[in-house]
Amino acid sequence: MAPTPVIAYLTKLFHYDFGVVISASHNPKNYNGIKIFDSEGFKIKEELEGEIERKILYSSEIGYDKVGRYSSRPQLIKFYKNNILKNFSPLDGVKVVLDLANGASYSIAKELFSKLGARVIALNNGKNGKKINVKCGALYPETLAAYVKYYSADMGFSFDGDADRIIACDEKGNILDGDDILFLLAKFIRPSSVVGTSMTNKGLEVALANQGINLLRADVGDKYVVEMMKNKNSPLGGEPSGHIINFNYSTTGDGVLTALTIASFVKKENKSLSKLVTLKHYPQIIINVEVIDKYRILNSDLLSAKVIECQKLFGQNGRVLVRASGTESKIRVMCEHKNKELAENWAKIIENLIKNIEKDYI
């Protein structure tokens, strides 16, 4: 058992052809799937994913179970651990709460923080997998916030099941999402550009611009963030959900690495996390509208005209985004504006229009 970013690191380090992870990511165990990394430690491209799926699902070849060799080498994880430890300074005096989601970070996160001198309170550190991501971890940061305040800790970190994403919490119990984390890392790394997604908050775009840093937007999904980071030569990127990619250390999202990076900044600056993360989020309203034919509705001229009208009204003070869910029969409406009431009103206007368009089609 190992976090997904460990496999990505080892695949590149030892020049393996592929790294393969069985994981449900941030979901319960019944959603298990497969993540595949290439020899450089990056997730394989969609074209290759599709080819593999087709050959597995539709191949007429008969499988043969005698091909290849198998050996178990859990000791390889030490190479990842040693690489982490040599890149970070001691964290003596730092008290941290870790929610390990009963997942792949169950031992490695606590071990690394402890070896660097931090005092660690570990939550949900079971390892049998039956309770992985069940009301714990990155999707349930409220639990983490409560424990941070209870133990008067300096900060807290929630990982998802395979530990490739992270949600943080400052000493006051304020929950910090991926946008907050990108804001903090950008302050210290000082890149010329940061890659976010279409869901990245407008507040981060404004805050980065004030520091002379350009925000680039990729499609939703960490693989699209990584692809744009490579194409635009940007060292830092991530999603509000907590996938944070820092090319200075890793080729993929790494929750443990990100947590240690944040803790080291706090230690170095000798300031509280709440003082370092001062990002002002724009109010963001998201409505999921269930529909029968999402793509037909998205092609509606009426909907396009209304979205254009909304964006013109918002101007530079907000954004509107209407897109199809990648996995469900839903259209996601996102309105973001300095004025929360205005964002709420327009999200509702667009939602009602979508429902009316669907009625007409039916």
C-alpha cells in the first residue's frame, strides 16, 4: 500500500515502463479504478487509456496467466521517503493534525512529519481499506477543523484515500481549499504563471495578478492541469478540490509533499498559517441541474445568449460558467461575483432557463 504520488516517483526514478495504481481516489472502496503513469511519472494520455480499455473490453485474444514475473518490493518506498526528508528542514515545535482518510497515507504521512520533528495527532489512520474515505479525509474537512481547534494545533491536513490531494486548515479552524494553497505556494515560489481550472476562484486570479503572476485556466481534471503546466512551462498548478502539482518536486498531485511544504513555510516565516493565507474568495454559486440530454441543451441558442448577457453584466467583477457534468446527466451552472446576491440571482435565472428549455424539448 502506497500513495499514488509514490508510484509516480518510483516509476520515473527506476525507469520503469509504467506505474499502475488501484484506487478509488477520494471515493469509497466500491469505486476502485486504475491509474496508470508513464515512464516519466505522468498520467498516460487519454488516447492510450482508450486503447487499453478497448483491448481489455473487446479483445478476442484469450488471456494467459503464465506471462511475466511478480515480486513484491515494499522497501522501495524508502527512496521516496529519503527524497522527501533531504528536501525539508526540521519542523521542531510545529503541532499538526493529520486526517489520513483510512487510506494509503496511513503511516507515511505521520512518519515523515515525525522524523522532521513535528508533533503529530493522527486521525483515521486505519489500513484495512474498508473505511477508506468514509466520512473522513479531504471531502470531510470539518472533522479536521474541530480537532485542530481542540488540540490547539498550528495547522491540519486532510488527505484523500490515495493521498494525491489535500485540504488544509489553519490554527483557527478555517478550512483552506486548493485555491488557498496555490495562493500560499505562489507567494514563496514566485512563478511567472500558475495553472488552475475553469473552477478556480476569481479571487485567486486577482490576487495572483496583484503579485505579477498570471493565472492560466485548464479544463477540470488534474491531468489537464499537468498538461498545460508542461505546455506553458509553469511549475505550479492545481484545483480547488486539492490536487496541487509542484514540478519542483513531483510530476503529479502529492498531498503529503504539499502538507510538508506548507508546514515548512509556516516554520520559516515564524507566522501563523492564518496570517500567511489572506486570499479573499469571490462568492461562488454552483447549481447542478438534472437533465435528459445535456449536450442538446448546451447547444441551445437561448442558453448561449443568456450566458453572454450574464458575463457582460458581470464584466471584470465576476464569471459565469455553464458546462456538462463528465459523469452524470447534469448541467453545472457556476456564477461568481463580488456581490453574492447578484451571483445567486443569475445562477437561478440560468437554472430556470435550462429547465424551461428541457420542457420544450420533451
